[in-house]
Amino acid sequence: MLSVLTNVQLERAAALPAKFTDNPFRAVTLDAIQRRNAVLDAVFYDVNAVTHEETPDLAFWLAREGAIILVPPTGEGRLRVFLTPQDYLQKAAPVAALAVAGVGSSALGAAAFARNIADGLGQPVAAVVSGYGIADILTEALGGFFWFGALNSIRHVFEPLDAFTKMFSRTELLENGNLWTRTSKDTETVVALLEDERFLPRVLAGHSKGNLVLSEALYAITEERPDLAEKVSARSRIITISAKVGVPSTFRDVIDVMGEWDWFGALNSRPDIPADLVVPRAWHSTNPAFPMGMGIDVSQAIRQAMSTRETSPKFARGARLSAILDAPQRTIAAMRSA
């Protein structure tokens, strides 16, 4: 685990001059945070699932927030990084799942989480890098790291500042055009993928804050394109790990996986949503090397969730629950389309 982490940190150090040249303000502001998050990824994700040969591709300047990593199962090829949804959709092969690791996780954590899912399904997985922007730092400073379920909307309040800092980046301007109208890039990437008819995964999976990214994307699609939401719902099973979040009532096939001792995930979960699968003696980590065997085995959890044929009961409570779930998220879709 330490050798993989060391390789990634060395690659990040080598990439720093390029990041500084492209956008000095963000390079100086975010580099220390991103290095810290790579260390946290070794705690929360099975980083040994990523090979030494793959780590150079995960340096921050190659895999920043909103990038997409195509991750095959173990031993079936090397991962590939795509910086935009358009590039991914033109060049990548079909995948079985879309995966989003926790917000703030590095590309290393995203790739490790996706590799575990790919091993569980036996097919390639597309991982969206949630990254870490200025808006995420300010949200964390207000306690959002521990209470993101309640404070998530604050991240959107800070996004104009995030967009302002990206105005100094030649790369961001060339790729995205008018940055002022964009919301969080990880959510935008998930939306862009799900809106494309070439992208047809049967599983949407998230861990921790990554579940919230999926939730925001699904609410945005439901608000703007309800016909598409119905199609995505009909073909997809949502599997959330280590945090239970609300999703639009259109999406009824939802399996929530929680560790028996995951107090961190419980703090960031909706208390009115029951867990469908509880992993005995497990905490918030998905790293099997976590002390005392407290890491959730994602591959096994995915296989168990896929073998569950019944629809999760939590969204079968009628219109009253649907209204509760939908109402708080409409502001997110409104901000995105403003």
C-alpha cells in the first residue's frame, strides 16, 4: 500500500510544474489538499488494486476533477484516463458500471474503488474523479466534511468562486468555455455521461460522498429530462456504499450497503432510509488491509447486491415520501440551469 501511495505522490510532484504553469493560483491552493487526499485514499480505498504501472496515469494533471477513468477487472488490461466526457464517449468501450468515490478523493481512490467494482462484476467500470475544488475546501471548513448530507447545498454557493479561479487556466477555458454557468464538475460529468445514448451501464455505484454526486446528477436529469430519467431508471441498479442518500422517486431499484460499525457513514446518511445490506464488523473503509478486518469488501458487496432481485423497499412508501425526497433537491437543479 505504501509503495503505491509513494509512486502516486512522486508522480504528483513531477506534475506540479505543469499544474503551476497552467493555473498558478489553483496549483498553490490545492496541491497540499490533494496530496492529503491521496493519503486518505490509502485509508478508505483498496489502493493495492492499482498496479505500479498504472500510477503514472493518475497524476493530478492527467486525472483532475471530472476526469473519467476506464478501469478493467484485475489482470484484464491497464486503466485509461479521459479528461472529458466527449473524449471518453468517442474512444472507450462499453462498461457495466459507473462509479464515483468520495468527494475530495484523488484519482487513486477513484481507480481503486472502480477496480473493486470491476472485479465484482467481471466487467470494465467507468470511474468519475470527484477531485477537490475551492468550493469543496470552503464547505469542509464549515463542517461539510462530516455533515455533507445537511450542508451539501453550501458547496453550490461557493461554486462561483471556484469558477473564478478556473478563469486563470488556459486548459479549463479551452475545454469548458463559459465556466460561470457550470456547477460542480464531477456532477456535470455524471450528467453528461448518462445523457448520452452510447453510455448504458447497468449499475450506478458510489461510496461516501460519491453517493451524493450521483444523487445530484439524478435529480438534475429528473428535473430537466424526465423521459431520460425513466430510461436510466429502467436499466440501472443504484448501489450506495457507506452513506444513504435520497434519490428521485423514479429510481426504485436502490441497494444501500453499510458497515455495521460505520458511525461516520451514519452521520452522513439520511436516518429515514434503512440499510439493505449490513456488512458485519465493517467501518467506512473499503480497504481490506484496514486494521482488524474492518474494511468493506466492495467486490463481495457488489456481487451480493446484484444477486438481490427484489427492489429496495425504501421508495415504495407512496407519494408522501416521494415529496420529501424530491423537494430539497429542486434548488440544485435550478442553480445548475440558471
